[in-house]
Amino acid sequence: MCAIQRTACYTNGLVYRLVLENLKHRPVRTLLSALAIGVQVTMILTLVGVSQGMLHDVAMRSRGTGADILVRPPGSSILGFSGNMPEKIVSVVRAAPHVALATGTLVQPIGELDSITGIHLDEFNAMSGGFHYLEGGPFTGPNDLIVDEVYARSKNIHAGQSINIGLTWRVAGVVEQGKLSRMFAEIESLQDKYSAKDKISVIYVKADASANIPEVLGELKQKLLDYKIYTVEEFVSLISVDNIPILQRFIGVVIGLAVVVGFLVVFLSMYTAVLERTREIGILKALGASPGYILGILLRETTLLAVAGTIAGICMTYGTRSLMGAFVPTMTTEIVYGWWPWAGVIALVGSLIGALYPGFKAARQDPIEALAYD
Amino acid sequence: MIEIRDLTKVYHVGEVDVHALRGVDLSVTRGEFVAVIGPSGSGKSTLFHILGGLTPPTSGTIHIDGRDLLKMTDRERTELRKTAVGFVFQKYNLLPTLTAADNIAIARDIAGRNVESDPQFDEILNLLGIRTRLHHKPRALSGGEQQRVAIARAIVNHPAILLADEPTGNLDTENSNAVLRLLRDLNDRLGQTILMITHNPEAASYGHRIVKMRDGRIVE
């Protein structure tokens, strides 16, 4: 292509050489601007990564129960596992045809994003295939807690040790992650401690055969009007950012902030660049450069900064994922490749908006005043 | 080539009107080398800025190659600078981040011309004696070399007129003489029309004709 249009290629090459040389001329400013745009990209990608990571984690642990269907109280939201329904509903569920197993659980939030799930250990083992203990063993008393390996690592606790999480518990066992929750207690004990006698949050149901799952689902929906009843796969498919309005709004706010940060960084960077290059802009105008030519140089410079910032931001996202893994291991963070182009576009848009005013200021500069500038 | 009649220019500085040109008449024929001398504030630079399309005149008539500058829009004056006028400044005004070669090439790029080859320009580079210095940035060039690169940039698009504003003002005697000889050579060999502002009578003597300005008028 360049062989055919050598002039056009050289021309573009010349302007890009000017742009690159301008960026290299002030390396610290260029580096800081790209890093600041990178922080904006990292903010977006980390938030999206944490959101998706945690949602996928919930989905994975829901599948780990071994259940086919789950029943939740009327009016409960997708991720709101607290709330209650009478425990006697479990009997109604068990009575439905083709139900092999049904077990009630109580989810008790204990601050931040943590919660303890009360289970009937035998029933839960029967449904899920049982815990794989890495340390210790099952409950031996009402104050016993089973935690998964991720939670144990995050709190640096081991089987036999006590932990105070509002109430004092003894860690009876540490198990492999992936089954329903990160902390488990005997359900009666949890109901007693948190004044939730005979209350449960979710009923997990296993059908006697996969082929009978639709029939069980239909039967339960008939029997338990207004209750939220899903197959586990249906439930998992609902666990996405699109179905959690508050998370969508939060991501929207962070993206808005990121655009503002990018705008301000590039505005300041380009504004100082334009002031510093007043004389050079005057030279270009004396040579006959049109306002569009000068604006084009600055916008190309901004685009390169945004691209460099996006690459830096993507790299920094791996760093934030490692930091999250080290300091907050219970918050699973994913690298969401699908968001890389979006984060880049957001960074580019914020940056180009930031470059517009300095760009127009440069393009409209009076060449005589610019040439007289020292 | 250049026809100027009763040209005036008034700058508005705050609430004060500054009459920089008060009725200038000047004719320059194609291929002429005219030196303009005069004290500071005499209007030399303003005349150059108007001739170069950097600022519009207030009244009068001014034609370059038949083009009426008085009626030109900003866009048309930009076009004039691209194609019809070349500037050489006292402070060289090279882009510091580009090499000498790219400083010259960017003038062609702005004018939308082929930046790769121009046999006539190759001859000019030989004349200017900067062929071996083309891949250096301005900071690696002496003042004389920078001014020769600036001259190359000014004539790379074969402008109708070359406007040189104190081209030797920052140079020592040896480099001044070399630059003045170059301008004279360009005028002699290529027929380049040149208008040069200078304070230096010796420099002015390189021109075919000397025009004196005072108080916004041509006095001699």
C-alpha cells in the first residue's frame, strides 16, 4: 500500500514522527500522563473484574451444592440470600414427587461482604458429595465453624483456633473451596445465635433424575406460589451484572469518574504542552499549517497517550489482581478481556475531550503573537 | 509581482489605536532582491507580516502575483503562506524536536506536496551546503547552519517571495556574510524574489534596492 502511495505514507510518518518526538521531548510529563490514563483504565477493569469474579464465584459455589433446584422466599433479590421463610416449607418440598433430597440453609450476614451459612451437615454432604477437609473435621459443638481454604488464608486461621466475627467461633475444619459458602455453621446453632429460630433463607433441592427436574420445578411452582424457584443453571445464568441494577449503576459511576480523571489529566497535560509549544505552533502557522493540521497533531498526540495509557492500565490490572489476591483473597478478581477495548475507548474519549480545548486554543493562536513568544 | 498602494495597518491595543503603517506604497518586480531598513517601530515587521499573510491590512491595496490580500479570508491567507510566501526569521524558528531534514519536509507536507523527491531542491541543498547536516536536530547545528536550514525550509515550496526578517541578526560576521551570499545566490541563480528586513547597512547592500521606512511610511 505504501509502495503505491509513498507520499501519503511519508506524510503520515512525518507527522507521527513530530508527535512522537514531542512526546519524547517531555518524557516525565508523557509518562505521568500515560500512567494517569492507565490508572483510569485500571479502575474500570479492576471494578469489572471484581464484579464478574465475585459473581462467577457465587455461581461456581452454587453449582458446588450439587442441587438441581433452589427455592427462595417471595420478593428476594438475586444476590440477597438473607431473608427468611419458615423451615417447615422444606417438608412441603420434600413431599413433591421425584424430590430425592431437600435441605434448608440460613444465610447470616456478619458484616462487610462476609456471611455464615447454616447447614444441616449430613443433608448437605449427601447433596454435595461432602466436604474435602484440608484441616480438622466436621462440627463437634454449637460454636463450631467450618471455613473454606480461601477464608482461612485471608484470616490466617487454622483448625482448632478461635475467631471472633461478632461472636466467637471455633474453627472445626478447613475445607476446599467451591461449595455454597466460605463459612458454615450448624443451622440450629446459627438460628439460636441470631434469633432466627425455624427460619431459613434457601432450600436446595435434588431431583431423583435429571430428566425429572422440569417436573419437580413445575410441581414446586404450583405448590409454592410467589416463592422464587429456579433450576440452579437458571439461577447461575441470572447472576450477571446486567441483572444487578445497583452494580450496573456503581460501574456507571466509576466509568464516569474515570472519564473525568482522563479528561482532567489530558486537559492539563495538553494545556501545558500548548503553552510550552506556543512558538512552535506559530512556526507551523507561518508555514501555512491550517487550524485542522495543528489540531490533528495534538489529537494524534492524545490518541497515542491514550493507547499507551490503556496498555499501561491493562498491565496494572494484573498487578491489582495480584494485590487483591494477596490482601483480599475472598474477593475473586478476574481479568475480563472483553472489557479491554471498552476501557480503551472510554480512556480515548475522555482524553480526546480533554484535548479539545487546548487543541482549539492552539489552532486559533495568532501566529504573530505565537512567534514572538519566548 | 508585489503592488502595494496606500497600505495602512492599525492595531488596537486596549483603548489605544496604534498606527503601524500610515500609507505605504511599494512595487517589487519578479526576481528583485529588496532590502528594507529603518529604525525599530518604523513598520518594517508589520509590512512583512501583512505581505506574509500573518495579519490582514486595515486599508489600501496589496497584490502578490495578482492576488488581492485585502479581501483574503483567514483560510486564504493560510493558503498564501503555504504556497506563495517563505519566511526566514532572525531566531531561525526551527522545530526543535525534528531533524533538519524533517524541518524542511514538514513545510512541503503542510503545502500538500510530495516530500520525497525534488531534483531542483537537491540542487538547492548543495548550494546551501547543509546536505551532511540534514539528520541532525537544531540543537546540534551552529547558528549559521540553522539559518541555512531555515532558508531551505522557506524556499522548499518555491514561493513567489522570500521574506527574511533580520536573517543575520543572531549570527557572527562570518556566518552573516555566508547567509547573505546565499540569499544573493538564490536570487541570482533561481530568480527568487526576496524582501529582507535589516538594521545593518552592510547587509542591506546585498540587495538590488534599499527601501527606508520611518513612522509607518516609506521615506526613500
